[in-house]
Amino acid sequence: MSAPPTGIRSGGRGYFVTFEGIEGTGKTTQLDRLARRLRGTGADVVVTREPGGTALGRELRTLLLRPSAEPMSPFAELLLYVTDRAQHLTEVVEPALERGAIVLCDRYKEATLAYQGYGRGLGVERVHDLHRHPPLDRVPDRTVVLELDPVESVARASRRNEETNVAATEGRFEQEKLEFHRRVLAGYRALAADDPERIRIVDASGEPEEVERRVLDAVRDLFPALRDEP
């Protein structure tokens, strides 16, 4: 009997891998690189993101990321992210996992814990309380947290937004004070310390190829067919 394609468990269900980190750490770049490598092994790979992985999510993404003179209530912000996630899980993530695909997601629950729980000061229990029932109780098989000094990462993100002309539509978090981003980073570190087997912190400094090798090391136990060479 031949082995199943890369990423499918013996029971037929796929894998769920999420990418996290503060703005400008290269999440999207590294997620896309991993997707290319996994597809090269013959895997069915779904690349998605939060917020914005569904039609409803794209509308919510505009509300959540567009800079505004009127500050959003932290709890309202939390609920909008959870709304996006409930639709995303139901419409995209769970069906893909059921058919045996590998789902790679740019941000997930750990972002909410870090940003709203730690960054906004709402506390992690309030976030956990909203994720205790299906579909929101879905836990990733692996979470890769790309870590970079907040001064460098926010500067990177701001340059990217200007170069891609999205500063006016997706620049709300880049406008936060540096101390906010430091609280978020501390939150990610605390989450990884509580669940080190699932949540892996990866140094995001250096060239993309260097970071990619570190990402591969963080997920290779899930996907042994991955190789270092292009």
C-alpha cells in the first residue's frame, strides 16, 4: 500500500499550520515559500489569511485594518476578529482539512491572544472564552511565530504599505505606538512558552532564504518529505 500524499494523516485528515508575528516580520513571504515547497511534494495546499479569507472576511478586514480618527473599542475589535474567524473556519478551513489538504493560514487565534489579549489588555481568558465551542475550538497542528525587533519590523511594514499603496486602507496597526507592539511580542513569547511543542518561535532576521530554512526546521516533523534545497 502506497504512502498517502504529504500532509495527509493516516485517517485522511489534513494539517493546519498558522503563521504569526507582529507587522513586518515576513509572514506572508514565508507562508508562500512553504506552500511552494509543499506543493512540490504533491500536497493539496490551501493558502488563506485572517482577516479576509472569505467574502465576509474581506469586508471585516477593511473595518479592522483601515486607519480611523475614531478609535475602535478593544472589545468590539475582538468580536470582529472572532466573527471573521467563525466564518473562515466554516467556509474555508474545515472543508479543506476534511478533504485532506494542508491549510496554511496567515494569522489565527494566537494573533487575537497576542494583539487583543496582551496588546489591548483584554486578557487571554476573555479570548479563550470565545473559542471554547465549534468551530472556534479548532487548534492548529503547528504555529510558527516569526520574531523580529519591533523597531525594525514596524519600519518594514510601514515601507511595504507605502510601496504597495495600502497605508490608507490597511495601516491601522502600523500607527500604534512601539510599546503596543512590544506587548504583542511579549504575548507571543508567553504563548510559545506555554505550548512549546506546537508554537515554535523562528528568528525572522536575515535574508528570506535563511529564514525559510528556519521555518522548514520548525515544521519538518509534520512534513518529512520537505527538503532544504530549492
